Amino acid sequence: MPRPARRNRPRASGRRLYSAEPPPPPPVAPERRAFSIGWVLLPLRLFLGGTFIYAGIQKLSDPGFLQVGSRTYIGAQLQGFAAHSPIGGLLGWIAANLAVEIGLLVIAVELIVGLAVLVGFHTRAFAVAGAAVNLLFFFSATWDVTPYFLGSDSIYAVAWITLAIGGDGGVWVLADRWRAAVDAPVDERRRSALLQLGGAAVAAIWVLGLLPRARASTALSALTPTGSPTPNASTPGPVTPGASPSSSSAPTATAPPGAVRVGTLADLQRQGSLTYQDPKSGDPAVAVDLGNNRIVAYDAVCTHAGCTVQYDPSQRVLFCPCHGAAFDPTQNAAVLQGPAPTPLASLTVTVGPDGNVYAAGS
């Protein structure tokens, strides 16, 4: 009887036999990947869009933004930026010839870009426009801010570039037809080029932020006030900004009519400054002791973007913590360092015989 055919079986060699590798997981659909990116970038998109709309409305509601001679006039701001910007020549020319037109253009661009990004209309294209706007502000308004991470415009530019790379992913778009661009086949070469371009732009902004600011350092070297107050050991009488008290001024018997008490002269001399609210304008204000019975006071609203300036007793300057502007209190708050375009407004304070400092009231 014939024997059944023997099957060839693998010999046991002490090694475990493995089956073929499992198949790779199916690729993620482009629509699903884009949708996920859209949700991840949604908070950034809402913040950037809302901020641009707010910035445009703020400029539009400021009656002095387009008014020649006002403290917030766009032309005066551009002139102030020009003194410290690497594109100062261009800014100076625009300030002299096209200030109002550029101001209107900035308002329109901020409103249009902010609205388009919020509703998801060509998000990538308008994100590029937003990055361009903040890069322009970086080269003008906040170029002097050091270290760079204290300036907001470079950070905003990087955020816009990130949104331009990722897009909205079809999340929270207000019309179905806008999804055609999201659902279209992905061009890998275009995506790679976009990533490389975006990465290069971010790297360039970082390098520019680290570059030394020659003009800023020059301004900072002059922060030590050059004014030399006239020594006067007499009892302080009424004091006006920018002038030493007169030795012949007799102290008033009472506080000036309508004056508001700021603090004591002893506190002012010990601290170097006193902050208060100007009773006339309601703005924050600061009184500074320059020594030798000389006291000055200024409106503390920075002439650049409205932040409140502070007094640094170590360097004896008034500085803006938002964008790095510096003012010399001994020289009528003259601008030592931009981006502030004009000096701070001077205020009047008096010292009464009771040792208190008073601000002139209405």
C-alpha cells in the first residue's frame, strides 16, 4: 500500500517563525486631517481676527488719528517711528505726503482681514496679509523694543504665519461653497514649499529680533538727564513743570483753590515720584522729584499707543512698559527713545506749606 506523501514541514531550529509584517494602517483622509487642524487653530484664528477688528475700530473711533496736530495723529506717529526705524526714510516721506491715506488704508486692511479670518473666507490669503501688516509695524512701531519678546508685532507676525500654513480646515466657515478649497486634492509640493517658506519667515523674524539696535542703544546712553537743577535750599513754594521754585516765592497759607492733594512732599522725595489722576483730564499722571526742590509733573499716557508710563528712579527717566518709549523728565518729557512721536504733556503741581503736593484742579 503506497504511503501518503509527506509534507515538507519547517525544521525546528530554535528560532521562532514570524508571519509577514501587518499591513500599514490606511492613510488618513485629507478632509479629516484638515478638519483636525482647523479645530486646533480655531482659538488662534478667533483671537487674531477679533484683535484686528478691534484695532481697526479703535483707530476709526479716535478723532485725533486722522487730525493734523492731535497727539495721536498718524503723521506724528510715523515721524516718531522714522527716527529709529530701519525704513525711516520711507516712513518720513509717507508722514509728510500720505499720512491720512495710509491711516485710512491701515484701518480698512485691519477691518477686512479681521472679518475675513473670522468667517473663514480665504483664510490663508488674508492671514498672509495680516502677517504683512504686523511685519510693517515691527519695522516701524516696535523696532526699538528690546528684548524682542516684549514687542507684540513680531509675535503677531509669527502667529499670522502659523495660521497661513494651517488654514481654517473648514471649521466655522459661513458658506458651503468656501469648502471647495478645503476638499480639493492636496498638492504635496505646494505644501512643502509653504512649510519651508513659513519656517524661513519665522526664522528671519527671530534673527531680526535678536539684532542689536544701534539707534536704541544710542538713545539709552543719553537716558541720564542732562539738566542741572539750580540749587535752592529755601522753603518750597508753588512749583511749575520745567522750572525750579523761586526763592522769593512765598508759600501760600492754604492749598490753591480747586487743587487736589497728590501726596506728601516727603513721600515724593523718598520714592522719587508720585502717581495720581489728573483732576482736569482724568488721565493717569506722575509727579517727579528732580532734587534741589525741583518738581515736575506730566500726563502719564504714552503718546505712542496710550499705555501708562512709569518712572525709573535708577535712570531718572519715564518709560513705557508696552513698547519701550523713554522720556526725559528734566527736559519737558522730551522723547529719548521711540516709538513715541511726541513728548508727554506737562501738568502743574504746587507744594503747600503743609508739606503736601497739590495738582491744579478744574
